Amino acid sequence: MKIIRTTPAMADWSRRLHREGVTIGFVPTMGALHEGHRALIRAARLACDAVVVSIFVNPTQFGPTEDLSNYPRQLRLDQALCRKEGVDAIFAPTVKTMYPVGAQTVVTVPGIARRWEGEARPHHFQGVATVVTKLLSLVQPDKTWFGQKDYQQAALVQQLVKDLNLPGHPIIHPTVREADGLALSSRNVYLSSSERQAAPVLSRALQAGIAAIRAGERNAARIQRHMLRVAATEPLATVEYLAVCDPVTLEPLSQLNRQAVLLGAMRIGRVRLLDNMLTSFRRKP
């Protein structure tokens, strides 16, 4: 497994493999790898000849009051996991490598990124869009894997690749969960024992919305109330949003038609949790 630190070396490695007819699968991460990342790597391993994992804690997607300095970093453990999963190369650049002195260009985000997380974390998606554009341009993958847990981010990347003709067809992998339903996240390590017990309330709230839809409910406000009632049972939880949205535009729905995505964000202690669930259904006759 090759460890690549510089942008010229990453681009050279990719060009050499493409000249040899090798297909490249790419899994961009911020490190602190867990079973969710392992699932993405395995999917890439099955679909492509070579797999690249990037490990880069991107400072431009963190706000001034967010946890950049405390974000978990465990490069040796990440390398061991990648090696075990047969990863061919890790791209682990420094901040100065990705954002050299004098760098000024940023990527403006589309409308799909302005609600929900875009409102809660101003400039977050601009940082995501900029770093993803740089990574895809360097790695030149044939396919790129993202987790569904960050649904809005995945939707943004799909739009970004389409609009800017970037390489690396994005593939969205279903969310990987703990046995109690909690979506896997690198930030889960911040949860205390009591907070960890409380954290699955987010997935339970979303499941309550899904259950209402399966029972025939199509009014979004009533579905949202089902979710909020479940969230209110957990005193440690502070809801930021529980929304019923169009799965493509992420605009809130008033009445459901054929598909919907339920989006949720809440705080448990100092940890901000994200989750979502997709559903499709037939219209009432």
C-alpha cells in the first residue's frame, strides 16, 4: 500500500494507472475510519481494479466554533484498516499541500446546499465542494463512494460532479448502523456513556416517520409531528430539525407523492448527530 503525501505524486500515480487501463475507485474521508468507511472501501474494492482512500481533515468545512482541533485523528490505525482491506494507496496531504499560500479559489454551492446543514453551518458546504473538486481532479477516479448518512452532502456532490463535469461517478452507499440503530460516525467517540444510550433517539424518530408513511400518512406536517413526539421522549436530545423533504431537491414537502427523504439533526451533549431515511411508496388510489 502506497502512502502519497503531495498533489503531484497523487496525480502522477493516477495517470500511470489510467495509462495501464486500471480503473480507480475512490473513498474520500477525514480519517478516524470505522465500519461505515470499511463498507465503502469494500464496495470500491469489488467494483474497481485499484482503490484510493484520502485521509484529510479539511479545515475549510469547519466553522470557527466547531471541533476542528479536536476532530479525531488516528492515522496509524487508519493505515492498518486500509492495509487490511486491500487499499492500494492512501492520499494523506497536509493542509499546506491542499491549500498553499495564496490559494483563493472556492467553489460556490448550488441551491440544494443552502437549506438544513447549509443554514446550520454557514460556509460548510463551500468547504466540502471545494475540497471534493480538488480531490476528484487529483485522483481522477472512475467511481467515488460516499455514505448516505450525510445525505445532503452526497446530493451536493452528485450535483457538483454533474455541473462541473468532474471525474468519479458518485455512488451513495446505504448508512451503516450500530445494532441499536445509531448511524456510524467518527464523532460518536465524543459521546459519554449516558449520551451514547440516548443517541439512538434520532434513528427512532426517523423510523416513527417511516412507520407513519407506511401506515398511509401522506401529510408531511403530521409525519413530522410523529418524529418530534419520539424525539421529545429523550431529555438529553435537542432537535435542530426533523424534516420531510423531496429526495432530489431537498425542499420541504407539504404532501407526499411517491418518494421522500426524512432528514434529522440533533444535539446530544456537545455532539451533533445527523441521520436520514429514504422511503418510496404508491399513491393512494
